[in-house]
Amino acid sequence: MLTYCYRRQVFICRRPAVLSVLQCRFANPLQPGRNSRSLGSATDDTDHTSTFIQFCSDRHYIIRDHLHGESFLRGISGPYGPLGMELQKNILDKWWTSVVMSRAQVFGISTLHLTRTTPATKESTLKLVDSNALDHILNQKGLNWEQVRDTLKKLLVDSSPLRMNLLQGALEQYLPSLELVHKRLPFGLAETGVCYQPQGQSNVPACPAEVTQASLVWFCSPRTSSQWLDYWARQRLQWWRKFALGPSSFSCSDITDGEEGERASRGVKILYNFPWGAEPLETLSSLGDMELLKAHKGSRAKLQCKDGRKSVVPHVISVCGNIDRGVLAYLHNSLQEIKKTDSKQRLHKRKVLKLHPSLAPVKVSLDTGRGPTVELRQVCDGLLQELLDGGISTWPGYQETMPSSMEQLNTKYDEMGVLFTIAITDITLESGLVQVRNRDTTIKETMHISEVRMFLTKYISASENI
């Protein structure tokens, strides 16, 4: 169907082309579609979800508005706030390190958003159409309906398809990569980027949504494809759990027959258990050799690689991750509400976003409390630059003009997920000592300002090995 996206001023078309409907409808992210289910069946689940999204918006992880607020819950890429963008970047960096740098013969590639050819699959295809060209056709005088229809069909045929996943690009780059690996198996091609996926029901056109994907396409011998699928499933589950506060919320499940269409002979999903149900973070599929043959028009001779002494057409294992849903999973998994009773038996609640040190968008904040002097500001400026030079993301809290107590600042930074808060006071000017507060333990430690950078570097580095 033709779908007009007013924000982009282009037409994005979905095949099969039914040209009788030309208006645009935006999908309601909370309304169940063809492949989705309701996000919450009970009022408490809905309240919890709404509160969580509001929290992510208040602390600059997402930008919430009437179109994109709840889209985030569906694993759809929306406008991230400054902290959300940094969290997504950190997840992508760690994903890339774990997949591309974890073993030899995995190489990064980059493909175009607009593909050169239509994928040889039974899936629907999204196409990009210039709205001016469409307006010209619709406004031509003297054309009957059959002529308009034929002209529109030709426009669709001549338009470039948008990529709906990163698999097709890797399959197309298979042949150029053979020389790099001397035609020996196994090897893999990895890529991260935005893809476009249709939303809504099949009879209700909707603008396609952007999804940030991370993809590994692994080419291996047919005799070892099952073992490689098991290997990557274990590796990916361990990776997701590595950065989780509650690892048990991450699990894997076999894909049932027909769940992923006719393409996969066997598959596994890495799932996160949200309040509204388990949702897939990564999908691993054993595709055999059919997709590779389709991409290269069935030319077996030029596709063959060495498996020991034998020449074989490799089997393909696809690992496809939804990074936007991964951001949502880690935010949800890391948020804790800690209850504490003081000496007067008063109950206090403290929200803490305990993101893994490697993923936390901001590692440290610098503050002076109330009334910073010129000398204290100069010390903060120097330490800020030193930490930034060391690659440690730092929040310059001392630059804020609104006066706040350290207790208020600690509450704010805990909810932002900041690992450490450093208080620079008059004592720092006298002795060089600063107070370092740990987000997770709330313990305050005194150390010399010259030791701060090394302490933080070692702490973050050590967390990688846990």
C-alpha cells in the first residue's frame, strides 16, 4: 500500500501495491497489530509502564510526545534524549566488541539504506517514492484510471527498496569477502544501522517505523551449522546477562515451526521478561543455503568455499538484534526502588538506575554544593578536563545556576544512573581532598584529587571482567 509520511515529505510504499488507498495513518504504538499483543492486561501493569516511561523522559533518556512516548515500549527507534543516545551508543559499542572482536574472521561492513535490488523473498517490500513525482502523476489531466494505475505501478517498479533488515546487504557482500578469507569457512559479516519495518495491520496502511538493528551473518559448513547456532545462542545470552542487574530476566527460547516464516529451519530467541510479557532482543536463525542462493541467482559454483578439503556452499546463520528494545530492557532491568526506614521509623524511597558501569551514560558528576567560589570552579574545570581527556564521561553539575543541596543532587544523579558524585569543597583548596560518593552503596570515600582519574579508570575497567 502507498503510505504518505508527512514528516519526511516522501512516499514509502509497501508491496503488494494496492493503489486504491492513498491516505496516511500513523500507527498507535499501544494498539495490538498483526504481530503484537497488548502491553498490559491489568491496571497496575499499565500504571507501572506509564510511570516507567515518565521516569525515562524526566531523566533525559527519551523524548516523550504523543507519537513517540509509547513507541519506545515496542522496540521502535524514537527520539532519544542526551542520556538515552549515549546509552544506545554504549550498547552498540559493547555489541560490536563482543561479536566482531571476540573471534577471528568476523568483519564489519556497511550497506546502503536504499538497496539496489528487491530481495528475492516473499516478504513485503518498502519502497521510497518522491512525492513530487507522485503529485505529477495524480495531477495529470486527460488520464483515465487505468493510465494512472499503470503509471503508478511503473513508478513503484523503478523506485528503490528500503532495507527492512541487514541480512540482504551481508548476503550481497558475501562474494567480495571470499578473497579476504581465502575462500575458507567459517567467517562472518557484521553491521549495525537503521532499518525500516512496516507497522499496523495488513489492511491498515501506516508509516514504517525505524528500528536500530545489529546484525551478524555467519557463513559456515553445512555439517557444523547446528553447532554454530548453539554457540552463538550461548554467547549472545551470556552477553546480555553480563551487563544486567537481574540476569534471570534474560532467557532464550527455541523458535517454533512457522514462527519466523519459511526462511528458518531452526532458530532461537533471546528474550527479556517485561511486565507485559517476554519480548525478543535478538533472533538467531539457521537459514541453510537458500537465502544465499537466492541473493546470487542460484550460482552454486561461484559461492563455494573450502570446508577442509571439500568445496561446499555455506549455510547461513543470522543473528539480528533490536538495539532499541535492548535500551528499554537495560533501563527497566536497572531501575530499583530502595525502601529505607530512618531512626524515627519514617519510610523513605529512593529510585536508583543501577546501569552497569560500562553502559552508564555518565560515569561521574562534579559538584560543589551551595555557593561555589571562583577558586572551587577553577578546580572543577581542571578536574573536568582531566576526566574528559581520560575518556570518562562527566556531568558538570557545578555549572548549574539553581542552588541545590547535596542530598537533592544525589537523588537526581541516582535516578540518572551516575556512578559517582564528587564533592569539591573548601577542604579541597586546603588539602586537595575530595569526597567521592558511590551510587550503588551510597558510601562516601575521601581521596586526593590527583587519585580520582586513576580510581575511576580502574573501577570501570574492572567491571568489564565481572
